[in-house]
Amino acid sequence: MIKQSKIRSSRRLQRRRRHYRVRAKIRGSAERPRLVVFRSLKNIEGQIVDDDAGRTVVGLSTLTADMKGFKPESKNRRVEQAFAAGKLLGEKAKEQGISSVVFDRGGYKYHGRVKAFAEGARKGGLEF
């Protein structure tokens, strides 16, 4: 029998390895920054990062005050919440003058909430 903590740490390590593999190929610049996604069990957050300057240009989470008023309409509320967060992040990025980004899925599959976040960002006006 394998201990639960061993499984949990190995899953974290597997995701970290996948993320490093993705990051080896992806780099954000001032003209085309990187859109990073982090997914926890309950929430999702996204940041637009300029890797040349090493700073975050825009960031958003489902826990921020901007998302507090969001009320999901269907049973799949986390996916709806991710879509709304992506759309809001896209709108904030447009205000900052960012129209094109490189998508960094952070070692997660492009599926479910990560996909909804990306589609929301596209709907908000970002290209990638």
C-alpha cells in the first residue's frame, strides 16, 4: 500500500516537471507577454508576465474583489467562474495595451477550467 502523502507529492512533482518542459519552449516578451495559469482545487488565477523585465503586468484570481459579484448560472460553476475570470483578465490586459500573448498552461492539461480560462481570455480580446 502506497502512502497518500507519497502520491500527493509525486503528483506535484509530475506537474512541476511538465511545467518546466512547457517553460523551456515558451518565453514572454514586452511585445508578446506570457499568460500564466494556476489552478487549485477551488480557484484559478492568471497572470500576464513580461519575462524580459521580470514583472507581472496584470494579474487576476477568482478570489479578487472583481470576481466577488459573480454568480454562476449552471451546475458547473467552477468552469463558468474560470471563463469569467479569463474574460475579465483579457479586458484588463486590453486596457493596459496588451493584445497578443503566449499561453502558458502551467503543466495542466488544456481541458476543463484551463480551457475555459483561455477561451474567456480570447473572448476578452486577447490573441494567442
